[in-house]
Amino acid sequence: NAGVTQTPKFQVLKTGQSMTLQCAQDMNHEYMSWYRQDPGMGLRLIHYSVGAGITDQGEVPNGYNVSRSTTEDFPLRLLSAAPSQTSVYFCASSYSNGPYGYTFGSGTRLTVV
Amino acid sequence: QQQVKQSPQSLIVQKGGISIINCAYENTAFDYFPWYQQFPGKGPALLIAIRPDVSEKKEGRFTISFNKSAKQFSLHIMDSQPGDSATYFCAARGYGGATNKLIFGTGTLLAVQP
């Protein structure tokens, strides 16, 4: 049982490049979300999804896109990377209609130069 | 804007001592208050959680105290151990709806000295 799998673990991008952070879960969780973690800022919600085909914005959505074509996968796309997007990104999943605790992935450390 | 305020930002405790981390919230529609523990290089993991109809919940050395009237809740770690050294996040969930969206505090870095 893998839980929540994030790839890649580390990535360096040049300003203006695009990339996709992958997130997959095998727990049949309806709810999935992306957070970014920055020093002194805690975990801030970027986008979330309550099921396949349904996504919504969180607290800091600008510069990021998401889609949810299957229950298992919830990729996060950076359209044109900026140094301000240097951060550690976490994907989390849970059952909906909670409250339920989240299962987090191990994170992707992204550096934009 | 942050709706859950967490303090202190960092905390140093001697082995065997009590670690106390505090959180305050403004939105009275929150209905679930979990705490997460994060070790370096890892994702956060659920530690303990409480609902607002309960004033205290204890699991081993970890206790949540909840004060609904003051809109505050805190994590107490009794007999703190070096293995408890980690970052701790409080969180709160908005009431109702079909989502399980959590708002997190800014985190507390705990160091337990041997």
C-alpha cells in the first residue's frame, strides 16, 4: 500500500520553464489537495479537488493549474516558473465528507533560478 | 490570510519536560482541529485531533486542550523526548460542505534537548 506518491522529489527549473508535479494515491480517497510550505508561512493551500472532474482554488492559486481526470491522480502544473515559486510542495488526500485526517506525500522540493 | 494563528514559532524543551504549543482561530465555523507532526524531509503526519464539543483529548503523552469560548486550542507533550523533535502544525476545518479543506497554522519547530 503506497499511500500518496509524489514525483519528482527534487527539481530545479529556470525562470519561465513549465513543469508538472505528479501526485498519485491508492487509497480511493475522494479529496486531494496541494499545499506549498515556506519558512514562517506554514502550509498554504494551492488547489484542491473533491472528486474526478471537480477542482477549486485555495489560498494561493496564481501561477498553478490542476486537473483531476481520475480518482487516483492530481497533477499540479506550473505554467511559467518564477523564483517566488521556490518551495516545498506537498500533496495530501483524504476521504470527503469528513472530518478525516490527511495522508501527505513526502514532498517535492522545487527551486526556480 | 491566515485564519489560524500558531505560537511559538520555535520551542526548546529539556528531556522530560512539557512542551506546549498554542493556536487561536477566528472563524467560529471550524468543526475539527487536528495536529500534525513533521520530521525533516518528510510530509506531515496526523498526530491527534479534537472536535469542538470536547474540551480535552489525550493519546499517550499527547494532549489537546480546547477552549471554545476563547477560540483557542493547544497541544501538550508530556515527558518530552528527543524523538519528539519535529515541526508541529495545528489546523482547522470549516464546518459543513462536502469538502475536507484544512487551514494550517504557521508551524512550531520543537527541539527537545537530551
